[in-house]
Amino acid sequence: MNNLVREFRYSLRVLIKNPGTSIVAVLALALGIGVNASSFTAVSALVLHPLPFPPLERVMTLWETIPKVRTA
């Protein structure tokens, strides 16, 4: 337990000594955690849980295409 406290104090001193590196590391971790959480939420909502429609085989997508106009 004594080694853990010493290691924690040393790491805290190093982080305070180099604030730029600390900020970059914290921002990188925050960005990684945020992207991971949002991608898990999207996959969970779109893939793991089906749509709330009882006859799912009757659900379809409609779209319209506009033909390209040729110019001379």
C-alpha cells in the first residue's frame, strides 16, 4: 500500500510539472470515452433493439430520384 501512495504522489507531481501534456492526455481520454459511449448507444439502438412495429416485414423505405439534366 505504501508503494501505491508513493506512485500516486509521483504521478501527481509529474502531471503538475507538465500541464500541457496532462491536458492533452485528459482530453484524449475524454474524447475516446465519449466516442465509445456514443457508438455503443447508436449500435444498441439501431442493431440490438428492433423497431417498435409489430409487422416488421411490412416496413419499407421510399425515396425519389431526380434524373440528371443534360446541357448542350
